Amino acid sequence: MDYEEHLKSLRESYFRLVPRLRFDIAKKRISNTNAGANEIINKVSALEGVLRSIVIWQLNQNEKPSEDLYNKYRHMSAPKLYEKLCELLGVERIISSETYEVVEYAVKYRNLLAHECTYLGQDTYPGLIKACDELLVELAKLSGAKYP
């Protein structure tokens, strides 16, 4: 799938819709809490939160991190946190480059979904969700947790 072209197409179609139609889509999203859109939002948010936690604990040599350290990384995106974590661990990557490229698109889609309150085509979700899950599995191993 050409994620970049798909994102561009979605953005163009959404900003051109009249507000009444945009509101109709938003109402459907609000009432459909089990939608794939919500799963993408939740998984990317989980990635960011866990990545941030691992990074600040690694930086603080596994002692309780300070609020200042947290604030330094609080607004950092998942891709930047991933790069920082790889650097701290002294590895090139935690998951394959191909999978991580899809994770980066999942972040972009999450931003679109969160800010536009819309949907993606049903064929878009599985690849994005699978890539996020693969990274979450590896982060669980690093943090001593189980996933799923």
C-alpha cells in the first residue's frame, strides 16, 4: 500500500468536505468506539508512552526519573523516541526497517485520525496495527512486561 499517497488523498478529501458532512463522520466515530481508528490511536499512544518511559529510565540509569527529565522528552514523537532508545541501547534497530517504516506511517495516521476525527479504509488498519504490535512486543520485552 502507498501510505504516503493515501494520507495525502485523505487530507485533501477531508478539508474539502463541507462542515455538515465532517460533523456526520465525527458523530459516527464518537459512537463507534471499537473502530480501527481508535485502535490505531491507542496503539500509537501506547508506543509513545512506553518508549518515553524506557528512554527516561535508561537515561536515569534505572533510578526514579526526575520531572525535568520527563519534561525534556514529553513532547518527543514516537520516531524520535525510537531513535533515542536505539542509541541508548547501542543498537541500529529494535524491529526491522520495513516494519518500522509502517510504524512511522501509523504515527502519521494517528495524527490524522485524532485531529480530523475520521476513518480510514478497512484495508489500511491491519498493516498499521500489525507493525505497532510488533514494536509493542519488543518494548514489552525491554520493560519486563507481557504483551499482549
